[in-house]
Amino acid sequence: MPLMPQILQRLKKRIRHLVPFYTTYKRAFWIGFALLAATNATAATIPYLMKLATDALQQPELIERVPLYAAALALLAILTALLRIWARTHIFRIGREVECAMRGIYHAKLHSLEASLFDQARTGDLVSRGTGDITALRMFMGPGFLQIANATLVYLIVLPVMLMHNATLTLIALLPLPIVLFTARALTRRLYKLSRVVADRFGGLSAFVQESVAGISVIRAHAQEPHWNGRFHDETESLYHAHRDHAHFQGMFQPLMLFSGGIGVWIILAYGGPLVAHGELTVGDFVAFTGYLTLLVQPTVALGWIMTVLQRGLAAIDRISQVLDIDPLPHNAATEAVPQQEATPNAIAIEDLTFRYHKERRLERLADEKSHLNIESDVLKKISLDVPHGAFIGLAGRIGSGKSSLLRAIARLYPSPAGTILVDGVPLESLSEGALRRHIAMTPQESLLFSRPLGENLLYGVPNEPDSTAWEAADQAAFSDEVRGMPEEMATLIGERGITLSGGQRQRAALARALANQPKVLLLDDIFASVDARTEADILDSLMAQQPRPTIMMVCHRVAALHKADAIYLLDDGEIVATGTHGELLADNLLYQRLHNEMARQEALEEIQ
């Protein structure tokens, strides 16, 4: 078992993710191992029969046995082929099932992580880990296991037989093997690094392509095709060089292994030939030794491919583990419902909330190098505020002041220290996921819609509700008239990410989707950026006219839209620097005045254009 110590040493840190698969498929693995053992046992019998047939040809009294030996050889060859096919298909099936299971685990893991991961990581790279790297894992668990087990069994079965026939000739024929294995082991360290570079650069290319396809309309609108084509060339050139270096290095293995096999045959000819000539070794023994050595040459030659698959698999496991090892958001299912509004005067109460992106969760290892997110300092600093039931609260501030992060912390998309956020008097971290999502709905800045019928998108959180719920929500979002003008109304199929809708339509569709849940708390993150002032006013009037009126917390860069807010919290550098109504802040706060005037100038320029 010459390869196993090295393999186990390399797998020591990854075994925690592979053990569950071994436990699940332990019986299947051992069946495959037994089939390989039977395959190699029958294959090892063939050289012995060739020895008997060759020796019988030299002895007239045994010549009549030759047809019997020939028939036995034919049957053994057929049996060996059938067993090998059975073993290969059985083990390859295990690899495919592991691949399928790992894709499910990886996908479920992504859905359990905090949102800041996806703010920092590149989507295409995460996709690459869930596709290309898991395919490499399948090669590792299927064909890789097959070749390792096959090589191990060949040596365990064939070497003792060769030693029993002629120990001296066997040891001399295998003299190059230790040198080859030592050299191969040294080369694998470099091969692992090259495999990891290939995987990382493929992830970078996938991220670039995903970004390019998602933003193709913007690229065309600004005539940036040459620039993006140049960047694509740079990405592919980088991947090409990584593959080239990997291929050149991998190419060293095959000649090395072929050299080992060739040297062994040469030794048998050089040392065994004179033994046959002097009668110390029969021609049959010589033929058998050549056959046994041929059986050893195949797995030895395949060692180069095995090492490539192993190192690529180890690199893939490392990249997959970077995601699987990230701590998920804690979801405590102890509380299945939120207390009634009468239980506490505040729908939301925040006390001394401080937040930063968590380096201890290893998110920075997946982060885009150009990420703008600050993982070194606090994003929110000692935030304290109370939001009464049914209140309309505005959040204003410059870009990067922490407004969106505050909403995401309330929605538990970002983790918060225990006890710092209360929902109807209940600590946020103690609520079950279902109870929280029924109580609080959030519409993010990016209005993501799925390539499904519009009505299905609006009822995404409540799929069992009737179509009337979708129409009611669309009406509240000032969107129903436009839906009626669509070819199939609610059954209209919208493109990927809602590409067939305008920016304002996507934002109102996202708002309607949140309203369909009938939440008690509505978190709106700058959803009126692509909506005109009149439509914005109609939507806010509709929301505030609901009975019972939902509690609304709204981020809006168009600060004039907050004039109806009961209170506005002005944030700067993660801190609340002022509180008041729109009129009070406009009269007394220079930062708020600056934000208001900048937006007014921008809107005036847009009207002129």
C-alpha cells in the first residue's frame, strides 16, 4: 500500500467532510474493493497459466494440455474483463452519487450563511466551487479511488507471487520503484499548488463571465465592449498560463513512470535471459515474470494520472471546505411566534448595537480583492433607537454611513450581539426563522426577481395564497395598472432577474412581494430610486392607510421623501448623529441640508436632460 500513508497525511485536515460519505457508502466502497480484488486475482492467474502453457510446449508428454490451457486463458480473460467492467461502473456510480450529494450540501450551506458573505465574495467564484470543484471531487472519489485501490491490490497480489517464484529476480526488477515513488512524492507538492492556482483562476474567470453577462446591457449602453473583451482576454490568458504550467509539470509523471516500467523489463531481459540460457529459469517462468511485471507497469504508469487527480481533488476539497467551514447564522427555533403588539410599546427596540464584518467567520478568505467592505472597523457603532408600533421611521445619511447594514441587522441577515435587538420585546436571536420572516419583510436595494411568472414572484413567500393576494399587494405598490397592461397579466413570464421590467417596475414588484406576506414590520432599503416622486407618494400613502398600519423603516437617498416620517435618524460613519422630523433636521442640521440640496440639484439636472 505504498500510496496510502501519503494520501492519509494529505487528507487529515479534510477528512471531516469526507467521513460522512464513507459512512453512507461504506458498504458500496467495500463491494467495489472486493470486485477489484477479484479482478486482479483473476488477472494475476493469467501469467501463471501462460507459464504452464509455455512449459507444456517444451515437453512432448504435456503437449495435449495446451488446448486446455488456451481455453482456460480465454475464459479468465473474459471473466477479468467482466469483473473489471462491473467494478468500474460500481465505483464510478459512487463518485456520481457523492457529487450529487455534495452539490446539495453546498447549496444548502450557501443558504445558511450571513448576507455579508455574498457582499464580499464573487458570485461566479462561489458558482465555480459548486460546479467545477465538486466535479473534481467526484473524480477524486470515483476514478481516483478506483486507481488507488487497483494499484494497491495489484502490488499486494502480484508481488508475493513474484517473490515466491524468484525473489532475487523480483527485487532486482523493482529496483527503480523506490526512486520513482520518492520522486513522485516530491513532485506532488508542486502539483498541488499548480492545481490550486488553476481552480482559483477558473473561479475568477467564472466570476468575470457572470458579472459580464449580468451587466451586458450597461456595457453596451456605455460602449465598453472593447474594454470588457480586453479584460476577458486577460482572464482567459491567466487561466491558460495556469493550465499550461500544470500540464507541463504533469507531463513529467508519464515519462517517469514509463521509464520505470521499461527499466524493469530491461532488467528481466538482462538478468533473466542468462538464467533461462543456463537452465536456472524455465521459459515459462520467464514468460510469467514478464506478465507479472506488465501487471505492475500499468498502475505504475497510471501513478502520474493518479497524482494529478488526487492533487486536483485536494485543491477542490480545500476550496469547498472554505465555504463549508464558515459558521452559519445561528437559528434558534425555540420561539415559534412573536408576542402580540400589545405586549410592548415598541415594534423594534435597539440598544447599543455595534457591528462589523466578521473576520473570524473567514469571510475575508472568499472576498473579492476589490471589495469595498470594511472588515477592519465597526460598520455600526453603539446604535440605540426605539420604533413604536405603526411608526414611519426614516434613515438618512451619506453612502456607506451604515443605513443598509442597520436594516440587514434588524432582518437578521447580518448577525448582531445577543440582546441588542428586540422584536416586540423578544430578542431577535431567539426567534425561529419562520416566525421572523412572517413578522418582518425587507425589500433590498437590488430588486431581484426570478425568471418565473410575475404572480409567482409576488407570492414567492406565500405560495399557497390565492391570486387575489398578489393583486392586492400589487395595488398597494401602485403596480396593478401596469400588470393589467401586460400580455398575460400575472401569468406574464419575466426574464432572469426581472430583465423584461423597467427599474421602477422591478422595485414595485419587489415591494409587492414583501407586502403579500402581510408583515407587521416593513424594511425598505432605498426602493424608490427608480420611481418618480408622484408614484412614490402614492405608494407611501397606500402603506400608511393600511389597517392595521405596518411599522415602516425606510432608507431613502431622496430625503424629501421622508417628509411624512414620524422620525428620521441621520447616520454618519456608522453612528446616529441626529434625530428629528424632516422639517427639524432641514432647519438645524448641516449634513441633512447638504443631502437634501444635493438630491434637489440632481433631480433638477435630470429634468433638464
